[in-house]
Amino acid sequence: MKASELRNKDVDGLQKEVKDLLKAHFGLRMQKATQQLSDHSQLKKTRRDIARAKTILAEKKKEGAAK
């Protein structure tokens, strides 16, 4: 997911997105553990998406607190 797409969401939408990404990442980790994961690069992508979403969420919270 692109940062520009995340910036268009509100705080609640970002929190939901982070929650969904964490669930997806957990599922991928379980697939890796059971040797069912074929594309290991998905782990890296979801980890980065989580970090991106959390960063934008923190920016929006800080922006809201400053007002």
C-alpha cells in the first residue's frame, strides 16, 4: 500500500489498517513455520506496510494533538 493512500484515511481507518496488516503478517508467519509459504518476500512487504501505516498514524495523532 502506498503512503499517499494511507494519508487519505482518518485515524480510525489507519488503526483498522494496522490491525488487518498485523493479522495478515501473523498468517504469513504461520505459513512460513508450516512450510506452506511460497513467496517469502510477502513477509518483508507486510512488515514495511505495517511500519508505514504506524508512522502515518503517529503523524496524524501528533498533528491532532498540536491543534
